[in-house]
Amino acid sequence: MSITTKNIIVEKAETSKIDQIDFDNLAFGSVFTDHMLVCDYKNGAWETPKIVPYQSITLDPSSKIFHYGQSIFEGMKAYKDENEDVFLFRPLDNCKRLNISAKRMAIPELPEEHFMDGLITLLQLDEAFIPKKSGSSLYIRPFVFASGKGFHASPADEYKFIIACAPSGSYFSGKVKVLIEETYSRSANGGVGYAKAGGNYAGQFYPTQLAVDKGYSQVIWTDDTDHEYIEEAGAMNIFIRIGDTLITGPTSDRILDGITRKSILEIAKDQGISTEVRKISVTEVVEAAKNGSLKEMFGAGTAAVISPIATFGHQGTDYDLPELENDYAGKLKKIITDIQYNKAKDPYGWRFKVSK
């Protein structure tokens, strides 16, 4: 059956695969809902979005995504509370950031109503796939890529916007061991590091694998010039606690303006936690580890929310962080997730209720 609502064309799946999903044992991003949203850019304009049964897509071998890497994406989650009401967390920020990325990658910006109306309609249709188990959520992946044909090195003339969803369990469990990178760089001045472009992440895989081969689980990225300053933790923003002060680097054309990062800074301020947004050198972190003032390091991002770091390696030496009873990471994560799951008041207006 095909219907149109809110300027969204909806084609419902004939059968559901929900009975095939084990909601008690969900891996991250490996099973998918019944439907997905698709919207094409052709003839200089975005067409009417469509929700269709989840399916494979067919592309011409000359599609420019394969040759010049015009692709961007976002990461979001939908949450279900005890009353089975559904919520998003700061979705308009994701929409705005998608368009920031689009502009940098010479991709046509997407109308906000296409993003929000399409997402809401999709969630209403696949609401049953949103897990209720604590720590689980529906991971949402909006993405845009060049579908236009041709081998000429230029922006495409056609693009495809898709939102696909995956009921998922927790992204990370436990603390991680990381290696401070001194050879490779995630991004460079004047580059596309601040955009959520697919190539940014592809470029991380090789150095990360080298770190994994050495016994680490992730890489701490440093600046592209001298590898002197801490910038990000894998695919996440990074926070470092020295004494009672929580420090994170400033956003730039190399560092993603993370939504979780912004939320942490605002919550920390309201909780009376001293924060600093400034460059932090590798030398400062190593010295703090040696003299005992380094208390915490953690990554921050949509998938994991907050991922504590247990150990970091630098120039052949591993430094263990202390085990704290009242750590900032645990406190901040609880405040954020309580807002996301509608377990606490939201004084910031970040929680977005999806109407049934």
C-alpha cells in the first residue's frame, strides 16, 4: 500500500521481519528495520521523500560515489521510555551538521522538512523496532552520496539521501586502551575533518589496525603538523580531566563539532565542574600521568555516549588511569542518558518527543 503523508510517500512492507530479531542480544548496527527513507536529488532539486521497504540499492558503475567519494552521514538514536513514548536527542543539530558537511563536500543541502518529516514518519512506521531494554536504542543513520554518473572529476549532478535504522545494544562495554598516534593524521588544516565525510573514517582504519596489532583498541589522534596536541579519540571527541578540571580541544576545520561534546560541556558547567576548551599537549598529558594529576580520559560521541579510557600508550610506555568512585565520565553519562530515555527532567530542551 502506498500513501502520502506530510509530503512523504509511504510504501509499506508486505511482511515484517521483527519476529526474526533477538532484542535481548542486539549487536551494534547489524540488523535493520522494515523500512528506510529514500530521497533523490535530480534536475537541480530534492524530490519528494519516499519511505520504502528496506532493500538493496542499484547504482551504475560510473556513479561518482565510487570514484570521488562524495558521501556524508550522521549518527542519531531514538529512545523508548517506560511508557513506550519515543524520543530523539537534539535532532535539529544533526540536520544542521549534515548540511554543514554537505556544503563542504559540494553536495546540495537538504531541506530541513525533508530530514525531520521523513525521520519522524519513518520512526512512527517502525516504532516497534525501538528496543526497551536499558542501554539499547534504535540507531539512526542518515546519509547522502553522489549517485550521478560519469568519470569526470567534478561534483555529481544527482544525489541520494537515505535514512536507515538498526535496533542496537550498547556500542562499547568496559574501558579501552588507546595509543597516542605520532605518525598518521586524521585530518589537516583546510581539510574536511570537521565534516562527517565517509573518507575521514576510511582513512582512520589503517592506523587504527596498526594500533590494534600492538594490543590497543583505539587511537588518540594528534595534530597533523608536529603531533604535539591531543585532538580526538578514534571517531569521538576527547575529554581529559587533570585535577578537577575537564579539558577538551577547541573545534576547528580538523575537529568535528560533536553534539555529545557540546552537551557534556553545558552539563558540566551546570554541575559546577570546571571546564576548559583549549589545546592540550601530549607532553601535558604525559606529565599529568606521571605526577598523578591525570584523573580521567574519555571519548564522547553518539554511539557510545561516553567511553572511558583505562590506559594510554605513548612512545613505548603505557600509563594507567586511576579507578575513581565518583568519576566525571559516569556522572555525565548518567545525566545525558537519563534525559535521552526520559528518566529525568530536560532543562535544556534537547529531548524531542516523536508523536504517535
